[in-house]
Amino acid sequence: MRLFGLIWTACFVLEETQAWGYRNGILHNSIWLEQAAGVYHRESRKGRYHLTYLEAKAVCKFEGGKLATYEQLEAAQQIGLHVCSAGWFDRGRVGYPIVKAGANCGFGKIGIVDYGYRLNKSERWDVYCYNPTAKECGGVLTDQQRIIQSPGYPEEYEDEQICYWHIRVRYGQQIRLRFLDFDVEDDSVCLADYLEIYDSYDDIWGFVGRFCGDELPEDIISSGNVMTLKFLSDSSVTAGGFQLEYLASDVPFNTSEPLSPQLTND
Ligand SMILES: *[C@@H]1O[C@H](CO)[C@@H](O)[C@H](O)[C@H]1NC(C)=O
Ligand SMILES: *[C@@H]1O[C@H](CO)[C@@H](O)[C@H](O)[C@H]1NC(C)=O
Ligand SMILES: [Ca+2]
């Protein structure tokens, strides 16, 4: 029975491998690049599908970019941008880029799922911006160990920041986050500024927690080889920011042991 299970798993993994392949030693069964060829996806602070066309334009402009054109979105899709959320792009068109056909996304289509030019510009969608010189904030991290910090750290972070870090280590590994410093504008439900952690490739599944204030969060260990961190700050009041370290491991982490031996030496 166990052998059967193993064979089944092996076949499944093989099938996935053929569909996606390894890149940087990581098995991808989902590709979600924060930024591809200068194109990136944004949603409203209020969540998914909240932006009118004018608001969508303003979101891109705020970050020094513009609405992406169809050609830019297509170029990004061709190098792997896959986002399962419809957004405005240039001239009032709405659509999204799909790399892998799925039952729940894109109607089985690969390429740009195009809802066309919208007559009603008050409809609410997400947005696809284009900015080839966007400030470094977030990214896809594949190192075995690395420090992640809020933009500008150790200076205070600025208002209106949106950063996504996608950690992807080798298939079969786990990731452990350890917080070194934490100071994010405090409010009782972390609505103003926050850091969110997901045990997943994206910020849709695997929600672990939302953090603000100045209490150091406990270590967080992933269940698989990927994790996503999302940092948002609103339009007023900043704070010292945060710094954390992640570490990948081939064997499951022993949660009763401290991450770093130095910690026990004081
Ligand atoms: C345009 O879309 C908005 C939001 O979906 C809706 O409230 C409004 O009634 C629509 N206007 C027209 C003319 O269809
Ligand atoms: C985990 O670490 C603790 C403390 O070092 C040790 O007592 C325990 O045996 C370890 N557990 C495993 C499964 O290795
Ligand atoms: Ca703030």
C-alpha cells in the first residue's frame, strides 16, 4: 500500500515535472513572478477587484509607471507571468496572463485571457502596470539563507509601499523564518501597515499571519519549499521597519531547537 502510494506520488511529481520543469533547482508547479519584463500586477488596498479604470491608472502612476499595454503584458506572459486575476491595462482593456491552463483559471486557455475594451470604466478590477525601473522591493528569492528587510531598512520605511517576497528553495526543503527586528505601525487589527506571511506560492492560499506593532513574531516554519511575504504600508505614519532571516533545510526543522546557536550563548 505504501509502495503504491510512493509510485503514485512519483508519477504525479514526474507529470508535474514535465508540465513545469525545474528552474534554479526548484520544482515549479506554479509560476508567479512579481515582476516580468517590467510588468506587474497590483490590487487595491481593499482587496481584489476594487479599482475603477481611473483608480487603476492612479495606482500605476503613483509608483512611477503606467498601465501596461497588451504587447507588454503578452511579452511578460511569454517569460512566465501567470496571475489569476483580471486587471485593467492600457486603454481600458481588461484581462490577465495565463501560463498554465487550469480548471479554475483562464477557461483552459494559455496566453492573455482578454475581456476586451470595457465600455463601463466604473467596473472594478485589479491592474497591470508597466515600469521597467521600479524600485527594488520584494522579489523571488532562491538562496538557501538570506536576510529580508523592509525597504530602506535600517531607516524607517516610507508610506505607500507594497512588497512581495517569494521564497523558493529546493523541492523537499523547508523554510524557517526568524525575526531579528520588528517595528511596524501599530493598530489593533493591523489595517494600516502590516507584514503578512503565507505558506504558499502566492498571497491567496496558506495564510499564516498578519503582523504589526513592535513585538517580535515567533519563528515560522513552512510546510513545503515555498513561502510568500507581503508588506504593505498606507499613506501616513511609518515606523522602524523589520528585518528577518530565512533558512532552508533538507531535514524537517526541530521546533524545540533555536534557529541560530548564537542565541543560546548569551
Ligand atoms: C458600470 O459598472 C458599475 C460597477 O460595476 C455599475 O455600478 C454601474 O451600474 C455600471 N453602469 C452602467 C451604465 O452599466
Ligand atoms: C529536538 O531538539 C530537542 C532539544 O535540543 C531534543 O531534546 C529533541 O530530542 C530533538 N528532537 C528531535 C526529533 O530531534
Ligand atoms: Ca502607516
